[in-house]
Amino acid sequence: MKKKILIAGILIIGLLSIGVYFYMYKDHRDIATEEAKFVMTVKDLQAQFVSDAVGANAKYLDKTIEVSGVVTSIDIASHSVVLDEKLSAVFKDSVLSGINLHNSIKIKGRFLGYDDLLEELKLDEASFLE
């Protein structure tokens, strides 16, 4: 009887270990190939967060979004741009050489959140859409 309980316990522990392994080591998302769940301008996104930050955060957080706006700042060292002085986007690759100040661009990336103190939207793994 003790032998059967021991074998069953080892089998259960083995199956749980395999399940935890596959849960923890999932494939990484490729934001550049994902289809955007939402398409909008930076001003529209900002307006939604000003009116209802909790609801907008629940709607957009960790989703792939496509936004368009005017480039107001470029930081080549950190691979980032600021659109409409409200959205900070960090690019996955160094593609900033083709982007100029005051140009209207469209980017896609993963939405990280809204900083209500600085009133800034954050995006990472961004890619430039032409």
C-alpha cells in the first residue's frame, strides 16, 4: 500500500513539475508581427486616460496598439521617441535614423501604462510603420 502511495506521489509531482515548466517558459511575444488590437491617435488615447484612467488602463494595458502622432523628441541613445509630448515609445531596434522631428509617424507597440503624475503614456517594443 505504501509503495502505491509513493508511486502516485512521485507521478503527481512529476506532472506538476512539467506543467509549471511549460507555464513559466512560454514563447515570448513578437509585438512586431502581432496585429494591433486598437488603432488611434496619441491625442485620442490621452483623452481616454484623462476622462477614465482606471477603465482605459484595464482596456489597453499589455495590448498591442497602433498610434499616430507628431514626433516632438528623439533620443537615439535610448532608442526612444516622444509623440505629441504625451507618448514615450522605446523601439525594439535602432530605426530612429529615418525619423525626423516634427514629422507625423505611425508606430505599433505594447502599451505599458499611463503615468498620471507626468501625464505620459508609455509604449515599448515599438516598431515604425510606414
